[in-house]
Amino acid sequence: MAVKGWIEVSDMYCKGCELCISACPQNVLSLDMSRLTHKGYHPAYIHKDGCTGCAICAVICPDAAITVYREVIKPLHPGI
């Protein structure tokens, strides 16, 4: 089964420390240099497809700024 994931990063808590970026095994995270949070940080975001929802980014985040979502895509024919 293919697994697709995505994250939401809280602008209130993300301080752009980049720990999630270094920890991501899929290399799909980066800092959003096009915007700043209200605290003046560039927040993390998914810059390309490939997130599996492994949640390593959320575990490593010292500020609990990341919420991870995971969707299991079931095959059309059971047993395949």
C-alpha cells in the first residue's frame, strides 16, 4: 500500500531551527523563505511531494510545532 503524508506547521511555535529539515528521511522539508511568522521566523514547509507521514519531524521538533497526517491508500483490488 502506498502511504501519503503531509504536515501542518504552526506559525505560532515554529522558530525555523531546521531540525525537522535535517531529520526528514524523504528530504521534502525546507524553510519558507518567502514569508515570516509573526515572531519573525521563516517557518518549515513541504517543498515537494514525497512525505510519507513518518512523523520524525514532529518527534524532533523541540517546540511541538508540527502536526503530521497520514493517509493509507488502499489498492483497488483487495489482496493485491
